[in-house]
Amino acid sequence: MELSLSGSENKNKYLVGSESMISQIFYNLVYNAIIYTPEKGLVKVGYSIKNNKYLVSISDTGIGISNQN
């Protein structure tokens, strides 16, 4: 599996909030992307900053979530 990281700026930025909750959210999203992506699949983690707010994206080539869920 390939893991791709990308961002639009290299400046230091800070997130305000509970460190443990923010860490848990990112861990869960990335972990789920990894375990549901096939061996030769791709997981992409990226971010951009728009209007002074972070936009974070995590995508993968895994099985996805059905429309029923």
C-alpha cells in the first residue's frame, strides 16, 4: 500500500481543541483507511487552508461505505 501526504503550505499552524480528541479523530480516520485498503491500494492524506480554516481530506481505494449506511 502507498501512503501519500500533501499540503498547500509549509508554515507551522495550530489546531485549537482537545489534543487527545483531535489525535483520536485523525488516528481513526487514517487507521480505517489503511485497514480497508487493499495491499496495492492508495491512501491519501492532504490538507489545505481556506479562509483561515483547515480543510483535511483522507481518501483511499478501499471498499468504501455503502449508500445504505
